[in-house]
Amino acid sequence: MSPFNSHMALALDQARAAAERGEVPVGAVLVNEAGAVVATAGNRTRELADPTAHAEILVIREACRAAGSDRLPGHSLYVTLEPCPMCAMALSAARIARLYYGAADPKSGGVAQGPRIFDHPQAHHVPEVYDGIDAGASEQLLKAFFASRR
């Protein structure tokens, strides 16, 4: 197995770009088994007028289209914020192998908080989960974004 190479810096870049567009600053990067980036995105819910246009959903859609498949075994997702329940179920459905996330989301999280989607029998696949990756940078970005809106 190749050495771990975090792609969280790229996810943070996507989150910053989302913030510049007025979106909640969440960024995601999806990499294949070889560690190559196959999709990047930041939230676009407001821009697309689509409540499902979370960064995680957007990268899964893009990668599935490119692969011509609804499943992405062996892929790893890096996201700056703990996925919500909707995104967690999408990760399970897509058979994502590993989830790396930054900041915990006590209000809307669905992995370690709230409904803990991967603990339910309805989650047909449970990825390996690694939390706290560059959490400080993710938290700072979110706090600054919401402070500027108050």
C-alpha cells in the first residue's frame, strides 16, 4: 500500500471557493485507488438552487459519470466537514472505501453526530472513517464565514 497522502488542502481550497460564491464553505475531493484526484467540488446549493448540491454529492456524481458506474469501490473522499445524513447515505450507496473529514458537525452531522448513519443496518456499506484531518483549518473557515453573515 502506498503511503498516506492527504488531499485535505485541496478540499480546503474548494471550501474557500465556495465561501467566495456565498455558499457554506464545504469542499470535497474524491480520489481513486491509485490516489489520483477524480473529482473536486465545493457546495453549490444556492448557486444551483438545489438542496442536494453538497460538495460530497457533487463529487460522487461527477466520479460516477466518469466511471460509468453507480459504485466507486476503492475510492477515498476528503471533505472539510463531517457529512450530513444525506451525504453519509450517498457515500454508503456509492461504496466509497474511505472517508476523511475535517471538522465535526454537532448540528447537522450524520457520521459521528446525530443519526450516525453508518451504525444503521440500512447502511449497506460502511467506509473506513478518519476524522479530525486539518479540523482546525476547516473550523476556522466555517466560523469566519458565519461570523461575516451575522
